[in-house]
Amino acid sequence: MLVRMGLKTTINWWELDMAVIGEAPNGQLAYDMYSSLKPDIIITDIKMPVLDGMALITKIREHDEITQIIILTCLEDFNIAHQAIKLGVEDYILKLTMSQTEIMDILKKVKIKLDRINKDGNNLYSLTDFTKLAIEHLYNFIVYQLYSVSIIFNDIKNATLRITVNNLILCTIEIDYFERLEYMYEDERGGLIRFSVINILNEILDSYNIGIAMPDTAKRYLIVLNIDNVNADEKVFLEKILEHIQKTLETYMSIAVSITVSPRRNGLENLPGMLELLVTVDN
């Protein structure tokens, strides 16, 4: 309650051209208010009675990728916060260290994003925005089994992602000695490492005109691609791509990685099971 009151009374909402239209003491009431009020931004705690923050975010993201969500969290909730980020949360604020300036900066960033999405009074995405959304949907389908196969198929088709429904291969790329890398880059929140690695992965995939890469956990990344045949030439081609990834990460970021490759499968519905198999192997 004190945190809610603090946010409501200490932030200069007028300066941000924003207004607080509701507050809720628990997650279920928050979802009910979201359903009726349709806010542009939601600020939610991770730990709440009746319906916790993760359940609230999951329910919203089942049908709404537009509403911007910011989470309040503690250091001990960081792993949960990381998973929330993967569900499309825009940012997080540490409750013990949050300042008015930090909160204002995050809200300004979110407003810029909303202004771009709602340009000219509509919700039309640019090609870049739509592609990003399709990748987010694909990731949430693989990891959390959110969305239907038909939605993912349409996303892939409309966003022209470089994958098809047949001859699918899923790869996990895990950074070795990740804690040492965080220390070397002075990157406690992992944003710099994640941004750099995912850019390198997708640049390499772009050069071969194949597949898509997505961040998973702090130290693990996923690649989905198609290998049309299992003959020697195709196997060599896949090995060439993965070797290129390993050498580039080692050369430019001093990163050593372990790569695991799934068996080839037909059908998008097999992707969650392919990841489960790879995680079991990695562990």
C-alpha cells in the first residue's frame, strides 16, 4: 500500500502527460480493472495476494501485446523478474533503491514507445515492430506454450521470418563462465551482454539468410532454423554456421559457448518439446 501511495503522490504525472486511473490491492482486482479500463501502462508488483504478478502478466499477454507493463521487484525476485521480461514486460524497478528520477526516466521511455505505436491515432505496426512482436510470440510459444500453432504460423508468414514449418532444428547456445563475463563487462543487469550477443547471432544468420535467434535466460540463447535435407552437404552447412557463431563470439567478445542441437522435426507444435529435450541434455 505504501508503495502504491508513493507512486501515486510523488511522481509528476502531469509533466509526463499521464494520469493514474486506478489502483488495486491484489492481482485479481488489477486484472478486472485492466479489463474494464484498458490502461496504456500497468505498474505491478511481483508479489501480490489472490493473483501474483507473474500470473497477472501472463493473463494479459495471452491476448494483449500492446499495453506496457513495468514491474516492481526486490533483489531476491530477480530470477522471476527476468522471466517477466521475457513475457514482454517493458522494464523493472528495484523497490529498495528506486528513485523518483529513475521512475520518471522509465515512464518517459515507455511513453516514447507508446507514442510511436499510436502514431496518427492507430495501432499499426511498422515492419520492424511487427517482426519483433512475431519473434516475441514465437519465443513465448516455445518456452511457455502461449498462443496457438495457427497464431505462430500466421506471425511467421506475415513477418516473413526465415523459418518454415518443416525440417525444423532448434539450437541452444549457452555462454560458459557467464559470471566472469558479467564481471568483465561490468554488466550486472546483463543488458549489454544480451544486446551484443543477440545482434551478433542475428547478423550471422542474416549472412546465411536462415533462421532467427532469441534470448532465453541470462546466459542462454535459442536459434530456430530449417535444414531441408539430412545429407552430408546440409550437415556441413549447419556445422559451418555454428562454427562461425563460436569463432565470432570468441573473437569479438571473448565468449566461449556450448551449443546443443535438436533432432530435426516437422511441425511448429514440436518446438516446445524440442527445447525441453535440449534443456535436459544441457543439464
